[in-house]
Amino acid sequence: MLLKSRDKKIQEAMTGYSFMAPTVIVMTIFTILPIVYAIFLSFNRVRILGELSYRFIGWRNFLRVAGDERVWMALKNTAEYVIIVVPIQTILALVLALILNSKIKGKNFFRIIFFLPTVTSSAVLTLIFMWIYNSNGLLNNLLAFLGLPTYNWLGDPAVALKAIMIMNIWSTAPFFMVIYLAALQDIPESLYEAAKIDGANGLDRFFSITLPLLKPVTFFIMVMGIIGTFQLFDQSYIFSAGSGGPNNSTLTVVLLIYQYAFKSLDMGYAAALALMLAGVIMVTTVVQRQLFKE
């Protein structure tokens, strides 16, 4: 009897491992091994042209970061991008979700319209916004019609990054809106009814019931928003044709990693920058987790 029970447990365990095996294999090949290889590259000077070779140089690639002005420029741009985009897109997503969760006519239609930017290709959206941002484009014509100042959105270092921010907020807020909307629909209506009976007005119910119950969802949305904004690449690449211009105003850390890896062929230094970025994201996430006390 004990032997049969042990054989059954072994069989169940083997069945479980067999189901896990494809995922483990895929994660090992496409996630774990690349991370290990990136760590290896970061401690070496790599020569790609001709015969592939590695020369161990210790911490030199990491120490080189301190004297690289372009790294600090990219970090400044990325930090500014994160600080502005993440709060605005989070608040906008919550506002849109609250509107669509209310009893308004045609809300299903508005849900589809609001969600369209999320399902559109990022490259296509960037090209559309480049047309809108053109000197004689839609946005400047609208600003001129309203009597407001116009800008060289693509060529002025003072506004180029802001132009990408506007586009990113517009395209990513609807995705987080759907998450907020699902969370709002999970809040029991009885809580609002009880609060209303106790004399709580709309603002009281929002700050005492809605926001506290949305705290875990807000933490998730902000973490995902921070990770996504720190990894900004495609919009900046298309806007600047891969240069990070004008005058490095749209240069981000990921774009800089791309330039060192595939333009300068400095794979070791690019890997060190990638690990540094991963460290910054992890530290930011841990700090944010402490702030949310989750």
C-alpha cells in the first residue's frame, strides 16, 4: 500500500514537471541564459568583427559609466520622462475608468474608442504623431487657430521629449484604464450604498472606498508604467532616426544601449549599461513597494 502511494506521488510529480518543462526550457533559453551572457559580457571587452574574442577587464565597463556624459544625459532624459509620464498616465487612466464605469449612455462605444491606441502598432502611432507634430502639421495649425504659440516639435531640443511624452500618455493610458475598470467593477456596490446611507457624498465615497480598494491595482499600474517608461526605445528611435536628437534631447538609456551595441559594436559596455538600467528599475520598484506598504 505504501509502495503504491509512493509510486502515485512520483507519477503525479513527473506529470507536473512534464507540464512545466516547455515553459522552463523556453525561459532558460530566452531569459535566463541571455541574462547570464549579458553579465559575462559586461566584464569583458568583446571584439565582434573578424574572429569573436573576449578579454576580461573586470569592472572597467561599469567604472566607465561615471565619466560618460551621454549616459548622464540619457539618465536625465529618462528620469524626466518617468517622473512626468507615469503620474499623468495613471491619473488619466483612473479618470477614464471612472467615467466609463458610471452610468452614461454609449459607454461600450467609448470603451472601444478609448482602447484603440493600445491595439495600434507603436511604430505606426509614432509616424502618425510625427505628421501631427510637423511644422505645418495638424497640432501647430490648431494652436495657431486658437491664437497660441506654435513649436518646432521635432527639431527644438526644449520640446522634442515633451512631444514623445504626450504621444506616450495618449497611447498607454487606455491600457491601464481597462485594468482600473476591471478593478472598479469588482468593488461591491453595497459598500457605496452603506456609505451613502451614513451621509457620505461622492468625494467621501471616492477617497474612503474607491481609492483604498484600488491601492494594489495602482501599485501594479505604477510599477508597469515605470518599467515601460524606463525602457522607452522605439518612439525615441523613430523620432530622432536613431540619433537621440535634436542635441541628445530624446536620448534614452535603452537607445544609448542600442547605439553602443549595434553602432559602436561595444557589446561589453552596452551590457554593463543594460545591467545598470535593470538595477535602477529594481531599486525603484522596491522603493515604490515600501511607499505603498503592500
